[in-house]
Amino acid sequence: MLKNRTKLLFGFALLTVLLFTGCSRVQVTPDSGDEYNLFSDDLLAVMLNGKWGYIDTRGRESIEFMYDGAGAFYDGVALVYLDGEYALINKRNRTQTDWFEYLERDSENGLIWYVENDKLGLMNANGRKLTDAEFEDITIYSWGYSVGTSFSEGLARVTKDGERGFIDDRGRVQIDFGQLEYNIHRFSQGMSPFRDEESGLYGYIDTKGKVVIDAQFKSANQFNQHEQAIVRTDKEGDDNYAVINTRGRFIIEDLDAIRITEVGYRAYQEGEYFFINTRGRTHNKNTYESMRNASWWVDSLFIADDKIIDQEGAVVFDDATIIDDYFVDGDKYYFVEYKNGEATIYHGRRTYTIEADAIHQIKDGLVTVQRGSNGGLVDLSGKEIIPFDYLALAITDDGYVIVFSSDELLGIYDTKGNRIAEAKYEDLEPTMNPY
């Protein structure tokens, strides 16, 4: 939630960078994946005259503006905040639960963590308590509470009477309190790294608390989306990085440095950078003396020896020195050069030139453009879709455009330029928790 109105313009720049270019995304609801959708269950929480309510996809008021905070609907209910207490409401604005000291929805499954008497419990979307409020994974601040646990692969670590255990999404204990010898936080691909206190080395434990890969590594990461993990070994007295599979077998060995990519790994060895796939083979024969991310908000493009390369080490643009900005839309790359009030956009073999001092976003053939202090929406030919009457704009993954007016208010268009809601709202909340 963008609470500080004086920071809204900066907030929209961050929305463009963090939410819409494929870098660090905020998960809106558990089933949204890495998409940033504005509406959930066809409703959106917005603030008007200091109070929160909901509008539908046609911009009509659906739930009256009466709350001090409101989150996105998921599983037919939404979390709201009023007079210092929290509850769940349905789409008819009827409370589904009692009012609690604090509620927070879990990002993996939408279940609700609740607080009673400064202890934590778990309930489902119907308001049925799955556990008593008996867990200690909560921090109390002067301004409220902070939940110190979350689900990962169907399990959440909780603390009771100072002992740690794991519960499932039905509230049942899966790893008993005090059973684990090691300090485990979360599981990925059914395993979690642990540190053996006697040797100081790391291995892996499964969701039953059984050691499945012996402690043998100087450091060990969580298993990643490739069902592999990056570990650090001690070979002949030197630090070496390696990649193992879920059986503990080495896929890649003897690297000076390694980082994960969407399709494999970026590796460094003996002064050269190159890319390796998940089978341990180099993507191609290209090696580079220098390499860095193209920008801090784009993690799938790299600058290597003054060329722009992709995650397989293939050159996608020959001269990185003329490029001022980078955009990724799915599997499409756009490179932008600014000069004399114009932006030249390079996309494969095509080149587009539009009037622009800056571009904030390129998505589905549409471009959010800054001209002086005004922002608008155009297509790649430069045709105006939304007029330059706003300070900033941002395109969402469900086909809407958020606009930010000069008087610091928010409105909504669709991507065809039709106005859904005039710019009169002080804030909006597309995520489940009204912070």
C-alpha cells in the first residue's frame, strides 16, 4: 500500500521497475504467480476521502468506503482493518470472522494467521480456526504485530514453548516440536539445508526430519526451481562452487563463482564468464572477460565485453554503449537510446522512434512515456492511447493502466484508452494484506 502520498510518484517509478519488468515482483495472490494483477475476484481495494472500500472492473463502487485498511479478495474473502482490529469480509461486505488484534494472509496459500493474547494461530478463509493461538512466532511493536513465519511447500515453521516444529496447511503438526536437532527455516523441493554444529558443515534434511544429504559443504543454498542447489566445497584448500541435484550428486563442479538464471547458471572460472545449462553443459562456446547485469531491474540480460547477451550467452545486441535503457516483456527484448527528445527503440530487426524524454515500461506493444513532467501511453508507432495529462502511468498484467494525476490521485484505464475510474483515489491495494 502506498501510504505516503508525497512518495507516490517515486512509488510508481518503483512499480514500473519492480513489478512490471520481471525483476523483483510482489505476489498479489497465491495463484497469480509472478503476474501483477490489479483486480482480484473482479474487485479492487481503493481509498477515497481517507476510507477504504472496493470498486469493480467497471469502476463502480461495490463495497462502501468505511474501512481504515483493506486487502485484495482471494477465495471469496478479503482482510479489512477498522478501529484497530482486523476481520475477513465477503463480497457482500459481511464479516466472516470475529474482529481480531491482527490478521495476516499467507502468500503461499491465502490462509490467515491470527493473533489472540499476543500469540499466533492459523485459520482458513471461512474463519474456522485450524490451530489455537499458541505459537510464539510474532514480534510486537508499538504500531502493531509482525508475523515471523510463512508456508513453503505446504509447511510452516512455528514455535511453541521455545521449541520449533512444522505444521501443514490443515494446522496438523508434521514435524513435532523439539524433534529437529537443527535450525531449519523452510523447505524447497522437499529439503532444507542444515548446519552440523560439530563439524560446521552443511547438508540437507527432508520434511520428515531425516538427513538425506550428509553434512559435507562449507555452505549450502536452498534447492532452486531447477531442482538443484548451489553449494560451496573445500577442494585442495580452496573455495569452490558446485551444483548438486536432489540426490546429492554433483552436476557442476570447480567454479570460482556461480549465479542462478532462469535457464541455468552464470559461471566464472579462471578469469572468464560463461553460461551453463542445468545438465552441466555450456550453452555455447562464448566466453567473456567482463560481465554485469544490464540494469538492476532486469535480471535476464547482461553486458559482456560491450555487448548485450541473454541467459544462454548469446549476443542479442552488438553495441551496448549506445543503449540507455532495457525492457523485457516475456521473451521479447527492447533496447532504448535517448537523444534530443526522442527515444529510439530497438527490437530484433525492427526500430521504432517516438517522442519521449523517458520510457518507463514497454508491455504488449504499449509504451508508458514521459514528456517533460507529463506521462501518457502510446503504441510502438507513437500513436497516443492515453493522453499526456498525468504524472506517471503503469500497465498491469490483467490489462489495466494505473494513472497518477498532478494532484496525487489515482485512476484506472484499460489498455485501449477507455477510462474505468477517474483519478480521484488516494491509494489502492492489489495485494492481500492491508499494511
